[in-house]
Amino acid sequence: MVNKKEKDWFKLKRYPHIGLPLNPSDRLKWIEPYVTSIEKVARHAFLPFIHRTARVKKFRKKYNATNGKIEFVLVNGKKTVRNPNEKKRELFYASHLDSLIFSYYAFQLNEKYETKLSDFGLKDVVNAYRSVPINPDKEDSSNKCNIDFANDVFKHIIEYDKKEFSVIAFDITSFFDNLHHELLRDVWCDVLNVVKLPDDHFNVYKNITRFSHVDIVDIFEEFKDKIHTQKINKLGVKLKRKRKKIDKIKFLRDQDAIAFCTEKEFLKVKNKLLKPSKTKIVNKKVVYRNFGIPQGSPISSVLANMYLLHFDKLINDFVTNIGGIYRRYSDDMIVVCPLNQKSKLIDLVYSEIKKYKLEIQPSKTQIFRFEYKIDKLQCGEEYQNGKTINWHKNFIYLGFEFDGQTVLLKSASLSGYYRKMKRGVRRAKYYSKKTKKEIFKRRLFKRHSYIGAKRTRKYIWNEKEKKFLKSEYYNWGNFLSYAFKAANIMINNKIKQQTKRHWKILNRELKK
């Protein structure tokens, strides 16, 4: 059995896929013996991933690269300072059994990777996708989140023993999509301390690099008249499975969809739906691309961390030797260093990242100057190789802004929260008018105000013990839950001042 203090790799997914979902009661009967069997995993035939594209609108100000001044942009023929750009994220979901195999092998790799981090002195350097305890001396310590990681960096900046210094933020372009397969295989062997990948690991490696997928739109259209569904009653008991028609993809969750089809049904239309991860066909042969892994699988995060193991070691050693700090959160890297080492460090990062077949866009690299003026630490962004400094530009890291004195929520995050609030109120008013009923305010208050900000664990009725027991599921609250948590952790922050008008704004929107 799994140690309670360890993160359990056995996590059943709820999303509909090819094949019916697995039962928790089958874990010890056949699932765990199968997933942990080297011979069975080495021969396992992985099902295709299901692919969907997540789109997020980002409203960003455009700054002149030379002088740092805000530029006007045209949106629908009108001048504005914020340009709404749509960011696409390609996500892939493994089938239920495949997901557990990826999860188990991620668990194994992570243990080995953590040992490497200790050996290389990188425990505090790589932050993303890891369980890092807030208090390592406590056995039951909770783990750090991005709030804690950002707070650590801001503390380092405040405590840095130079009157002038640089903070450089790098961003790797399309990180997951550009991981080179041969380099990934080499570091996989390195982490396992083997010359050649064992058969089971090689099968997992092969299916996370040369993967095939089915688009969610295509598989939904094929089976939308006979989707597998199953309701769960208030006591947590699963009711009888049914097959029914679902009109739109967005209704899958509300209609309790558990599967698009069975494996046998999929095999009949496989050739019609399947899209292998190929780039082109040369001489009637499929040529697979030699880079990229799917974002969204349980093993992708640890592979992304492992991939830059030796890069992290080299950069961290250099930065430590010049009296700075280096941190990496997935594809976001930041360095705090003396002013006179800035150019040398940027050149080193750019030249080394190319060895890993990755790219850092110079336009996305931000250089911030921190300087004490009248005993106050001030922040500004550098332009034109440090000749021009915009002292009104804050350092942004992991969703927070820092001006040298005060920590704030990123203004784009706050704007996004208010946009969602206003959109929710407009929708409620529309349906209220359509149905000629009063606006259901309770739901709006729960989603967008302090009323729904409290995070609570859900309880599920246990028929055997005839009482409610704590489940592993939480009510995660809303945006304000995150804001209040950040306000309690962050040094010198004014986060509660940023959100204190939310109740007034929500009620004002309701009264319009």
C-alpha cells in the first residue's frame, strides 16, 4: 500500500475517453498488478490521446522596444492601449489505463530525479511540478505553491546585498512542443543511471514521443448520438449506465458523460479518426517528427523538468559563483545578478539553451534594474541595452507584480476576474429576462465574492459506516480564495486593497 505521506500515483480521471472508466475497487484486483508489471507495460498497446485546444484571451499593453512607452493599437478600427490576443494551448488526454501507467512511471522517474536534484544542489532551483515542503523539518508540512515561490524570489531581491543589480526574466518558446526526443531519451537514461532504457520504460518513452491522437470534435461528432453516461446520486452511489444523445461538447459534463465509446467501437472507425504525430509522408512512408511531447499527460511535467537537468546545473553554478540566484518554473526562468554580469549571463543562457534545441525569444526577455534611491529599492525595465529605463514598470513573476517595495496581484489577473464577474452578471440578467424569474444571486455571490471564497473539504456518505466521511475532494473556492491566501503569505503586499471594492462592484453590476 502507498505511504500516506507520499503522493499517490493512483488517480482515476473523470473525463470521457475511449473505453469505460476504471473502478477504484479494482486497484488491487488487477489494475496495480498490471501497471507495476514490467513485462505487461513493455507489451502494452497505448490508446490514442484525445486532443482539444484551449483558447485564452490575453489583454496586453504593447510597449515600444526602444523607449518603453505604451503604444496605441487598432482593435476593430478603434484606438486602444490593450491588444486582446488569443493564446492557444494544445492539450492531450490519455485513456484511463494509459493515464495510470504514465502516472506510475512519472512517480518512479520523479524519485530518481529528486535524487539528482540533491546531488546537483538544485532542490531550490527547479520549482514547477514538484512537491516542495514549506517547512522541511515537519513531516506533515504542506507544500509550496506559486505564491510561495514568487514570495521567495521577492525576499531574495529585497535582501540582495548590492545597491544596483539586475533581474532578468527569460521565457522558453513552446517548451513542451519542442523537447527533442533523442535528448529526452538521453536524460531519461541519465536519471535512471542506465546506458539503455529498459523495455517497459522504452515503451512509455515511445508512446509519449511518437503518440497518436483523436480530436475531441471528431470523436464527439462520431458518437454524439450514443454517448455513455452515468449519474451519481446525492449519497455518492453510481446509478445504472445509459447511452444517450448529447447535442454539444460543452454539455458533456452536465450530462454525466463517462465515455465516448468502447474500445471495440473505436477500432471500427479508427482509420477515420486517428491522427498520428507525423510531419509529412516521404516516399509513401510516415516520417515522425523528432521533437515535442503532449502537454496534459501525467508524465509530461516530470519529463519537462528532467530535460533541462544539466542546463539548470550549469546556469545555477555560474550564477551562484557571481553571487546571484537562479530559479526556473517550467519555461519561465529568472536570474538575480550583479549589474556588471548581466550581458555575460544573457549570452550564456542564449548559447546553452540552443544545445537543447530550444529557443528564447529576445523580444520576450525582460531586463529589470533594481536600484536604491533615497534608501528605497526601486524597479524599472531596461530598454536599448540599459540606456533607457522605464521606472514605472514593475517586475512580474508567477502572477504577481513587485516594484521593489510592494507586492500586488498582476493587474491582468485582476482585470480578468472583474471581466468574468461582469460577464456572469450579464448572463444571469439575460436568463432572468428570458424565463421571467428573479436573478439567482446566491450563485453569483458564491462565484465572485468573499461569500464563496472559503475553501472546504467535501464529505461523502458512507453506507457501511452510516455516516459522512472526509473525501479527497475540495471546494476550491473562487479567485478571491487565491487572493486572500496570497495576502496572508506575501511580504509587504497590498493585495486586500486591490480586491476590497469587489462587493461594491458586484452589487453595482446587479443594479444596472
